[in-house]
Amino acid sequence: MSPEAIEPKILDSYECGACGYIYEPRKGDDTRDIAADTAFEALPETWRCPVCGARKPRFSNIGPIGGVSGFKENLKYGFGVNTMTPSQKNLLIFGALGLAVLFFLSLYGLN
Ligand SMILES: [Zn+2]
């Protein structure tokens, strides 16, 4: 009844068992004039893999792509943190060293 009760339908993605092409319902297949948000089940039986031409039965359900891409984003995020942290540490160490040298030099200069 309330607008909150309506959830966007998450369509399952399908992977081609022959070449690994992934059909994403949210993108559709513009090489065959399949509109975005077309469920794999709703594809015409004549539809074939745009990469290798395999028929629909060769495809297997790999679940909603949202979960898969979210996992990939998490991986990327983890890599970003792992690669950034050492350089930030180096910056901090060199920055602190430089400041210490400047501090000693200024003290020496004052004396
Ligand atoms: Zn294929």
C-alpha cells in the first residue's frame, strides 16, 4: 500500500557457459536490440550469446549482479587501502624526519 513497500525488482544475471559472457538484465543487450531491464527469462528463444552465439540453455544463473559488483567494489576498496597505507606511512615518516631536521637546524641557528 505504501510506496516504501515497493522494492525495485533485482533481476538475475546469466553467464555464458561457453565464453563467460555475462548477460546483465539492467544493461540489456544493445547488439540485439534488447532493452535495458529485460529479464533473461524474457529474452526471445532466438536470442544467442552476442560474443560466441551460444543458445540460452548454455547460460547459467549467477544471481543478481548487484551483489557481485558490490563484492568487486569491496575488493577494489580493500586494495586501495592496502596500497595507500604504506605510502602514507612513508610520507608521515619523511615528513616527521624533515620537521625534526628543521627543528634542530633552527635550534642550532639560535644558539
Ligand atoms: Zn558466449
